[in-house]
Amino acid sequence: MRISFPYSEIDPVDIPERNLLGVFSPSIFKTEKSEEQVIEEAIAHPIGSAPLPRILTGREKVLVVVDDYTRHTPVQKILPYLIKELERAGIKKERIQIIVALGTHRPMTDEEMTKKLGSAFLNQYSILSHSWWDPSQLIHLGETEKGTPIFVNRIVKEVDFIIGVGQIVPHRVSGFSGGGNIIQPGICGEETTGKTHWLSARFSGREILGKIENPVKDEIEQVALKAGLKWIINTIQDGSGRTVDAVAGDPILAYRKGGERSLQVYQAELSRDADIVVADSHPYDSELWLASKGIYAAELAVKQDGVVILVSPCQEGVSPSHPEVLEFGYQIFKDAEQIVRQGIIKKLTVAAHLVHVGRVIKERAKTIFVAQGISKEQKERLGFIHANNPQEALDIAFSLLGRDAKIAVLQRGGEILPLVK
């Protein structure tokens, strides 16, 4: 069977039918509603909350927090309906601020900003980008019950009401994105983000990924609520990238409902663990920091001592924002913990990323990497096996496991949630 990838520059791979367990991807749902109708209905019928015009009575300044280029939330389609509700509540245009939640990602380009928000909103509203690297832009709001320090963009103290706009998909750090994630890591400082990410590094992917409630999400939600997050609008896209559902309202209750819907979309059932998992990282393809999502999904589908083949262009390389990844390479937890304790690596976000990937490629499955944007030397320094194309990668995998190895193909590996019966 010929398997193609969503990248024009990467050749397909031919997999013998007798080896193929299946090709798995998120579900595609048929709906007569337009994306705009789905969004409008969610905003009009919030979960665990009254509609915005009622709860905004007496408020003057509203902050809308939107996610960045690394997420595929249809922000440009959401904002017209959201702003309409704010106007109905009497919130004046000059009293509405929008901030882009970069987490610890690079700033967005002008082209990305226009695509995300739309030129009309860029020209009419006050739009900021979160400067997570600048301590002067942060304020300290104390700690969570577990001792996570809360450093968040100071703008949260300059407004009366905070609304988060995001997307709910499976997420290695927090189980699912969405909900409180728009604040943590969205507009927090690296120290806060490092603590929650490092907490997640203590768990395997099978313990966190796709779990609606978990210890890391709980910590994230505590940060978000202390920062003042009051309301969310989160979308759920299907396997075609189309918005098929949305939830709005209380940041906790609406997220929980959206997580259940997201499970229905992204969960894919396998009959057994695969010897070899072939995964693309779509739609997270620009750099390895994001493309690693394909590895996290593969962890849930590959047998112990199997092989993972990751296919992703990674045109921006390993990680423009985090050069430490290439410096240290991927690690098992105890080794990463040691260099953290010694102060050799100070960014816990990076240390956590090293462990998240290291748990798979060092402890569960050899991983072969096809990516034109990353050199053979860099791949090997990180702990991968290099391959020029998917067919070469499959030949290497067969040489490691034998010609009878069973293969699972994960499409949209950046989002899919494999579940082995």
C-alpha cells in the first residue's frame, strides 16, 4: 500500500499489505452547520456560565487572549462573534485588548498575524504579543498549592475580565490543550511554564496524553484562575481541520465538555501494539520542538523495543527559541534531573521537552527521523537514526525487526490519540 504524506517535498512509502495493521487518523464528521454557526451557537449557549452580555455588566476593560501560529484555532472566525457580544455588553472598542499567547514560542511574523487574526482586527484593535522572555513584562501572583510560582503577563492586572480563545486537542504536557492552557503556558513566564512542564516529565505519555483530568492540568488550571481567566471559547476540529464543535463559558466546566468531544474526534483504536509506527507530525511541522508531537502519539501505539519513524519537514530546524535542545540532546529522566539539579540546564521547559522525547527514543523505541530541515549530524546528536526518505527509513526498520514486523501508520500524528485495545 502506498502511503503519502502531507508534504509535497517528501516522497511516499510503499508498505507491504501483509505487514500493515492499519492507517489511522482522526475522525472526519459530516455536519450541515458552517464553522461560523458552530462558533456562534457555542458563544450564545455557554456552559456553566451566563451569556457574556449578562456577566459583563459593570465591567469596563476586557482582555481577549488568543493562541499563536502553533495552534489551528480559527481565531479570525471567532473574533467577529466574540466582539459582537462584547459590544452588546457595552464594552467600547478602545477598552478591548487582544494579546497573542506565545507560550515559549518565537514571535509571529506579520504574515502569520494577518492569517491568524485578519487584517481588519489588526488595524482596529490594540493587539500585543506576549514577551515571555522579558521579566519587566511579568508580575508575580504568588504560588499554587503545590508551590508553582505564578509569573504572568502584567496586563492581567490592567483589565476587568479575561477571555481565552483556543483549541482542544490531545497534548503531551497537559493531557489536552484548551481551557487554562491559554494562560499557562500562554501568557506566563518561563519559570512558571518550566514548573508545569517539568511536572509532566515525571509521567509517561500514556499517563498524561489524552487524559482530560490529570495532575498537570490541575496545576495549569490553578495558575489560570489565579491570573483571572473568567471565560473561554474553545473549538474542536476534525481530521480535515474543519471546526465541528465548540464550547464556551466557564474555563473548567466548558473545557471538560470540550475534552470529551475532542476524544471522540482524535481517538483511534488499534488492535495491538505495532512493531513499527510510521507517523507524520501534521499539522505541527515547522520545527522539531512542535513536530515531536508525532513522537508522543507514536509512544501510545508502538510496542516496547519497537521502531518509530517520524516524517516531518521541520523547515525551521530543531527549535529557534530553544537552542539548548541541540546542545544537550534528548535524555532519560534521571539524567535530565541530574543536570537540572547541577544547574547545567536552567530552562525547565527545555529539560521537560528533552525528557518527553527521550522517554520514547531512549527507553521505548528506536526512532528513525526523516526531515530535510535537520541534518544527519544533528539528528544523530539528538539520538535519532537518520534516513533520507520514508522508504529508506522503513528498510532500516525492517533490518532492525525483521520482514514480518507489523506496521501502524498514524496520520495527523501531531493530533491523533492512538488507543490499543
